[in-house]
Amino acid sequence: MGIAIWLKGMRPQTLPASVAPVVIGAAAAWTSVRQLGVCILTYPAPESCAINRATQATLESRFWPLVILCALVALFLQIAVNFANDYSDGVRGVDEGRGAASPALPASPASSSSAVPTGTPPVAVVLSGRRDGIAATSIHAPARLVASGVPPKRVLTSAGTAAALACLCGLAIVVITGHWWLLAVGVCCLLAGWCYTGGRHPYGYTGLGELFVFVFFGLVAVLGTQFVLCGTVTATGVLGAVQAGLLSCVLLMVNNLRDVDSDRVHGKRTLAVRLGERRARILAVASYAVAFVPVAVMALSPLVLSALSLVGLPCWWRTSSWVGINASGEQESGSSGGWACALPSPPDTLTWAMAAYGVVCLAIAALTIRALLRRDHARALPLIGLSLLVCAVGYVGLAAI
């Protein structure tokens, strides 16, 4: 077995789900660290200002080493989870027919359109089952290590090695920050990764995979990174955690939608199997739209408002209260109102940059939703990963402003 099959076993299309949350958490943390240097201009300067600036200097000095360590923890944990998933599904027979050198299926009207072209990287061609009594078309699922003939013990050893590397990086974070309770968080992450498909009662086989992905790839990854870097959690971090968690859930759900018929046959009751393909696909599209489309809307809104201001919009009704003395010397009060419109403001460089980012987001969203609706899982998976990275870039941009 060459290195190519091991690289495929790492499932590169899922790795953005581990790196992007760290980037989002780091961006949110950088905003908090930068705000520590803001102080009221008074003399003498309050003692709190000196304390905050000393804290800021400490956090800045170790910021980038901790960011790299957090990224390595997330990356190694993701690879360990992928290998452990490959091992557990392989020994259970769930990945049957997903070897790198699976025999070609006989040509048929149902499968001729999905023949593998010459030069395509090794994929497994497996039957997707039956729908409504009619044989479904074959699907191209990425090859798996155990199904490709790699000894299960080697796959398990590789998962353990990746997990050990994640633990070493995590231990370094604990030593630098002094937050020893993070060891308990690390243990929970390891257990969650193994129990996804490992153990006697894997929660990935009962439809709880998306819930745990939201918690660990969203809340824990983003907010944990932010806390490690700045010692606090903010509303920006929470918003980023929810977005990263939802997009990671969509990534898992699309992966399960691709394998829904095979999983049903092997008794793997994922959320896609429980809901049924149609409802699961609707949920995936809705979750993606809720998590990613608002990013594009927010990025485009300054340009829209600037354009409206050039024609005297937006306008709003403004009221004001008044108190006066009439001719008789008596006090009178009342209120008056009128329309007020925004002053013309031509778009500046920042507005144009945000608009360009918003257009890119809309294009990615349109392509992703189209791929989801067309059941083009091979294209949807990398697009969702790209959406995660683009979302992270947006938070980096906000932190840099």
C-alpha cells in the first residue's frame, strides 16, 4: 500500500472542519486581546490600565505559539478520528466494497453513467441499495484503508499515534497557560472521537453524530481556542462557534447522505437514515443556509446602504419632544416628527473589499446548495469545507479592522 491510500484515509476534505474553528477562535481572541490596551485618557492613569496592559503584553507574547499548538491539536485529533472511524467501520464490515481496487461493476443502464474515467484517483464503486423497489444507481465513495487491505491493527496504531501527537500538543498548551482543567476537556475530546464509531455502543450508529460534531467541532474548538488565547469568551466567539458547528454538521450529514443506503443495510442508523434522504437533505440545505448565507448578507450590507444613501435612502421617521412657554406665560410641551434620510456616503475601500468578500460567499453558497440539491456529494463536500475556511477568513478580517 502506497502513501496515496494513507493520505486518502486522512480524508483531506474533512480537515477544514478542524482548522477553521481554531482560526475563528483565534480571530475572536485577538480582538479581545487588542481591546485590553484601550484605556481612558485620565491623569493619573487608573491602576486597572496598567494591569490590563501587562496582561495584554503577556497574551501577545505567547499568542502565535498557542495558535499553532491549538491548530495541531485539532488537526491531529481529526486525523485520529478519521483513522479510528476507518478501523471501526472496517472491522464491522460497514465499509464493504470500498477498497481502492474494488472490482468494476457490470455495465447497466443504471450504472453506465457513473463509470470511473481513466486517470481518476482510486474510489470504491458501491451499490447504493434500492429505493421504492427500484435498484438505485451506484455511487463513488472514497476508498477506505481497511477495505483496501490495510491490516486493521496498522490503522488502529496510526489512529493512536495521531491521538498521542494531539495529546503532546495539548499538554504543551496546558503547561504554557496553567489551565490544568483543560486536560479533562482533552480526555472528553478523545473519548468522543473514539466512541463515534468505536466501542460497544457507538453514538455515530444511533444518529447522534451531528450533535457531538456541533459540540466538539463548534463550541469546544472555537470557544476553547479563544479561552486559551485570551482567557475569556465573547459574543463574537459564540457566534463563530455556532457557525463552525453548523457547517461541520452539514459536512458530516452530506457524508452520511452519500452512504445512506449502505448504512441502512449495515444497521448504521445515522441521522440521514433516521430522517430519510429527502428530509435529511432539506435539513442539510437549511443548516448550511442559516450558517453561511448571513455572512454574505452582512458583508454586502455596507455597500447596499452606501448605494441607497446616494439617492436619499434609507429614510426613517424621527420624532422629538419640546417644552416651551406660551404667550400667557404657561409652560407647554409636545412632540413633533419628520422624515430624516441618510447623508450621501460614497463607498470607501473597506466597503468595496467587504462587498467583494460577500460576492465570493454568495457564489460559494450558490454552488454548494446546487450541489446538495443535485446530490452531487463529491462536489458538495469540498465546497462545504471551503465555506468553513472562507467563514474563518471573514472573522480574521473583522479582527484586523
